Amino acid sequence: MAALRGPARRLLPPGGLAGLGLPPRRYRYKEKWAGTAPKISATRLALQNFDMNYSVQFGSVWPSIRVSLLSEQKYGALVNNFSDANRVSQELELLKAVDFVYESQKAAWHMQWDSCVEGVRGEETAPQETHSEQLSVEQTQTPSLLSASISPNIKCYTFSKGDVSRFPPARPDALGTLGYYLLDAASLLPVLALNVQPGDLVLDLCAAPGGKTLALLQTGCCRHLAANDISASRSNRLRRVLCSYVPKDISADVHITSWDGRNWGELEGDTYNRVLVDVPCTTDRHSVMEENNNIFSRKRLKERQTLPMLQVQLLLAGLLAARPGGEVVYSTCSLSQLQNEYVVERAVEVAETQYNISVHVEDLSYFRRLFQDTFSFFADCRLGELVLPHLTANFGPMYFCKLRREQ
């Protein structure tokens, strides 16, 4: 008021500046546009990114995937063989859930049996030479589903397609051991593809939070299991999972570390029969649903941009850690080709050019036939297999690819 003199002051209403609806000077402030402008949430930014990229990658299928990503996820119940597994299985079957691994193998047996019966009938009517020629063609073009090897002793119950029932939390038995572990059932496919055999030395390079490590232990085949995760806090979470599901004498044999997985080839090269490389990724479902720990937050931009490079380095370390003839499974929970097929191609190229290591990418198309009643697979994946979220089978996304280090 003191600054206004003469005619200007006489123009003010009786109440002074307050009469104009302005606050007293001591309460006024300069608006900071850069600090108060509305920001796009991480989930919305993720969805915009996916709309731009995945609509091109998946075409007309993307709207269905998009709706599924934004809908409630389905879970499977991994039976803990260190508990009373028979009792747990009976309880899960009372809920109308089925062991999708067993059902898939049973269906494969039936298909093989039907094929044999048709072959016998054909032999009765067809000339022997013609039948032999036909059999030879069938054997070379369509290998038996039963010849496909998967890791043994894994039991996981799921509800059938279209059934959105949920499993209750697992209860501890008299010894405090939980009967089953809830997880995205598609995350077991990389473990099944690893085809762990008795006496194998196994490395889980990016092990936390622990679902796949627990599944590896269910096989009962690991002579030694190394479980690594660069994050100490996540490694502690892995220890808590094992403590709740695995007897102490078994969990004590699991070597848990928090090293940088990119250096594993230098630490223990040419060592393991089987290596699982479940790399950090954009975790697509989490990114569109949860703000917490979202890789699409602005402060994690650089981390997101360098993800493919990190993934190549981790896969390459897994290949170097495998002994000649060993098998490596690479997996992500992303739909992105940049994090999936392109990473595999680049890692194979670097292994051959810089380390003189020959790597063969295995054909996993039999997984589509084995598990088509449980999961929705993407038919046009160039390397490996990709489980697509679908409203009737809302698992995934889960990409997995199997590589064999040549002798």
C-alpha cells in the first residue's frame, strides 16, 4: 500500500488490495512452473511406450494383449516336494486345479499312442515299402513330443482356461514348511526347458526373488546349485524364500552370492552343466500396473535405455560359465524383441567372434504343442518361445530361449 501514491491509491477500493481479491503481500509467491507442472506417471509412460512399439510388433493382436496386461494376473501353485506333496496335491485338486506339467505329458502320451495305432492300421493296408517311406518322413519332419526333454519332478497346479479362481495362501505344516509357492506359471517354462538332469552343476545367474531357484530345487537333480543376484536386498529375499520352503540341510547346499553376474565367466568359466539367465527387464506387466519400483520412472531413464546391453553381457557371461556341451536358458518377462530375440542374436555373435565359442540355438517349438492347453503362445517368434497374456489364460509375458554351447 505504501508504494501506491496519489491517483493510483485513490483508484483502489476501500479494502485496499484485499478488496481486489488479492492476498496480502506476505502471503504471495511466484509460481514455479517447472516444479508444479503435472508429470506423467510411470505406468502411463510405460503404456504409451508399449502402445507405440508393440502395436507395430504384434499388429492386430496387441489390443488383446494390452487388455490382458491391465487385467488381473493368473497364478500357478508350485508344489513343494519338501513338504507333504501328496496331501498338498490332493488339496489343490479339490479346488478343481490341475497339474499342467503332468497333464501336458499325459496328452503327449495319448497323441503318441494314437499315432502308433494309426501306424499299425496303415501297415495292414499299405505296402511295406510305402509305409516305411511314410514312417521315415514322419520321423524326420515331426519328432515325437515325448522325445522332448524337460526338467523332472516339477508339479504346478493351475486353473483351466477361462477360470479366474485364485489360490488361497499356502499354510505351513507341522515343521513350518509351506506346501506350495504362488507364481506366474509361465515362469516355470524356462526351468522346464533347462532340462536339469541328476548330478548337474547348475547356476541361476539372476536368482532373486527365488521362484525359479525354488523350482530348480524341486527337480532333486542339482548336485550343486549356485544362486546369484547383484542386489544384496533381493538376495536376502531369496534366502527367506528358501527358509520357508526348503529344509536347512538342503538350503545350506545352495551357494547364494551377490556378485555382478556380468563377471561370472571370469570367476567360474567352463564349469556348469546348466545355466539359467533370467535377466532384469522392463517387467511389462508390473510396469503398467505398479508405480513402485517402476523402471519407466523418469529417474531410471538411463537404466532403461541400457537394458539390452546389460542383458547381452549377462547372457554372454552365462555362456562362458557353461562347460562345452552345457545348456543355457535365457528368459525375460518382457514382450520386447529388443530384449528377447535381438539380445540372443547379439550374444551368440559376440561369443563366436570374440571368444571363439560356437553356440547353437535350440528349437523349442514342441513347448507350444505340449502346453497349448495352458498358455497362449506367440506363433511368430523367430528364436525361442513367447507366452502372451490372454484374458482366458492370463499368464506372462514370458520369453525363453535355449542355447547349447558346442563341444
